[in-house]
Amino acid sequence: MAAGVGKTVAMLRDARRLRDEGIDVVCGFVETHGRAETVAELGDLPVVPRRTVVYREVPFEELDLDAVLARRPDVVLVDELAHTNVPGSRHGKRYQDVETLLDAGISVLSALNVQHLESLHDMVLRATGIDVRERVPDRILHRADEIVVVDVAPGELQERLRAGKIYAPAKVERALQSFFRAENLTALRQIALREVANAVELRARARLRANRALDAPALEPDDGVADAERVMVSMSSIPSATQRLMRHGARLAGGINSRWFVVYVRTPGEAPERIASPVLRSLTENIRIARELGAEVVRLEGNDVADTLAAFAKERGITHAVFGRTRQPVWRERLLGSLLDRFMRLAPEVDVLVVGARDGDAKPGSEAP
């Protein structure tokens, strides 16, 4: 939920329990923040020394990924999953280090605040006004065998803060007036509990599908609930609008446990030699974010965006489509019809989710595909 709720302490206690059961556990990177309770829990757990990286003449400590891989423990603790590594590291983000460890067959215990989850960014921003910069793609959460909520009531967390158990005394009052306001903590707590409830439901659905597969081995892949639903997000060249659409798509696909696609249609007016450099950079960034969210990115070419999207939807069996509400002039919409209207006429079998426009998403007179 937030700093100070006890995530690292809970992780260390789990590690000690595993060690007592004879499992080879090491601490790859555990951040105590100098908190007495956390230091005490670390105790005599084996620690892989950190790697020191000098950047702009300042030394930083990072997870020594190569050392952990060479040590090959059964389980490694890697704290602060959303951390950005110092330039020059093998990976830009710590969650990428964790993916490397998992791919090598090493289990990982880690900790994450809910506001750092990529698909929840817009929800957190709307609820708290906080624009979280360091984020972790949802695919990391989907790889977890177990998710544990470390939950503390907002009032108790504020008392911990006042008692100096989270930050130094000089930072307490400012924190209470900003991130640690009761309404922010309550909102984050609700988001965290809802997210875990969704994850539990997905696991239950997965078990149900597995049981059905055992009972009916001849079941066709698209029968029942097995991959019967698919989500498509229409990509725009407007970065803020498209990123919100993609997060909606990621949450929708996660909720129904389906494949999902982010589709960009390049019209003749957007040929490489004609497209503006800022638009091209936006498209590249949006494609990167889409892949981090777990989407399959599809680039198509066509004279008419609605026709091309509808044809793709029919070809791939799309059941849900996510579009943004555009702000084109009324006269143009009446004359030409909106992209959304045309798509719905061409693909009436697809359920459509329309995400409202926000200030700054698009200039009047522009319609994003």
C-alpha cells in the first residue's frame, strides 16, 4: 500500500521460515532504510554482497545479479521491485533483474506498493493526485505464484510515521500533508484490496479451466471460457490518450483472463516520410508501454481506419474493443461519422468500451485512430 506498512519485514519473516524448513534462501537486495524492526528481522540471513556502481562520481549500491545467478539459491529476496537501476547496469529496472532470476529457475520474494503497478497508474492518479513515475508492468504480477497483502489501517500508518518508524523526524510533517494524508492512504488501501481480489478470482478461473480440461480433454480451445474472449485497443498517436486506453485494456483483459491486442492503423498520410518526428516518438513509446503491459502489438496499413480495425476484429475473433472519445468538430462528425460509429456499424458483434477524453489529450479537429 505505502512505505512503512511492513512489506519488507513480512518478506524477511517468510524468508526465515523457509530457511528453517531447509530451503536455501539468500538476501539479494533488502532495503532496511535504517528501521530497527527491519534490521532485527534481517538478523543472520545470508546476504549476497551488493554491487557498487559509480555514476557521475557518486557510488550507488545495486543488486549483484551475476553473483546471485552464480550462487543459484532456491529463493532470493529482492526488495523494491519498481526501483530504477543506475545507468550502466545490465537492465534499466529491477523488475527486469527479477525476470532474469525467474527465467534461471530461481524463486524470488519481492515487495511492491500498489501505486507502482502500471495498469493502475490512471486510477491512482485520479484517486490521489499523485503521478507515480516508477512503475512495474502487470506481467510481473501475473507471474507470481502467491500474492500477500500487507495491510495497515491509515490511522495506524500515520501513527507509525509520527513515531519516526518510517521517515526521519524532519520529513514527517511534510509527508503527513502530502502522500500520507488519510484520504490518500484510504484510496490506496481500497485499490490494493480490490486488485488482490481480482487476482484471486483469476486464479480461481484458471483452476476451473484446468479442471474442465481434465474432465473433457476433447474440449475445443475456444469452447467455454478457454480463450473465448479477446480484447483490442485502438492505438492513437496521442501519447497520454493512448496510454490511458491501454491501461483500460490491460485491466479489462486481466479481468476476463484473455489475450489482448493493441492495434495501430497507418494510413497513407502517416507514411514514414510524412509523419512528424514527435508523432513517431509517441508511437514508439506507446508500443513499448503496450508490450510492458502484456499486449500483442499489431501494426496494420489501410485507407480507412474503421474498415481496417473491423476486418482485424473479425479475423482475430475480438469480443471487446477499447476506443477513446474524440473531440472532432460536430460538423465533421455529422458529415463523415466518427471512427467509433463506423466501427460499431461494421462490427456489431463486438462489445465496445469508450474511454472519455481529458484536457490535453487531443487538439480540436483531430481524430486519433
